[in-house]
Amino acid sequence: MNRAAALTATALAAAAAVLTIVPAQAAGSVHLTKIYYNSPGSDTRSNASLDAEYVVITNTTGAAVNLKGWVLVDASNHKYTFTSFSLAKGKSVTIHTGHGTNTATNRYWGSGNYIWNNDKDKATLKRASGAVQDTCAYNNAKAAWVNC
């Protein structure tokens, strides 16, 4: 094989390797999908009102993801840390501000105060390593929720 043909073959092999990486990256992620930041009705701090304020996290990967040690934080540094919890593939979990019984689809911050500002805020989801996984910000006092 001459030098030009060898270089062409090498370039094609490298391009094929890159193409095989792209679908793996497109396979999905764990990400913020919704923030319901202004619970319906008056802000009475009742548990029902607090639990109507929530964040939804979705796993669009092809496997369950262990979220132990992952942190959800707002712009004021209120932190929710996942204890032992696995988010199944293709599933979502809702993190409610108030109190309740944790399940596979609903988790509870346990706060007696509202976490998410009714006008603007930013949610950040961090891996146990501290690396930022995803963010979602809003700046709209006229809405009650935002899709991320």
C-alpha cells in the first residue's frame, strides 16, 4: 500500500472511531426536567403547599444510575443530598420541598420553608464528585413552573 492510501485508510479508521462515540453520548443523561417553583395558592408553609414546590430529575440513559451523594442545590445554596438511591433507566424522581415518605418516584427535602424563589432562581444538579451534571434557571414571576 502506498503512503497516500495508508494515510487515507488511517483517516477513515479515525473517522469511524469518532462516529462510534457519538451514539454513546446521545444515549441519554441524568438531567433536570422541571421545576415547579411557585406552588398553587397562598404561600402558607403548610406541608401540602411545600410539597407542591418540586424539582423533577429524569434518567434517559439505558441503565439505572446510583445517585448516592448527588446534590441538588439552589442559588442560595440550599442543598438536598441523595442518600442511598438508584434512579431506574427511563424513570423520573420528584424532589418535593416539604416532608413525606420517600419512594422510588418521590423524595422529600424535609424543609419547613420554601426553597425555590417565586421569581428567579437556578437549580444545579451535582454528581457525588462535585462535578456539575446539569443546571436549570428561570426568571419569570408570572409563571409557576419551568421545563428544563
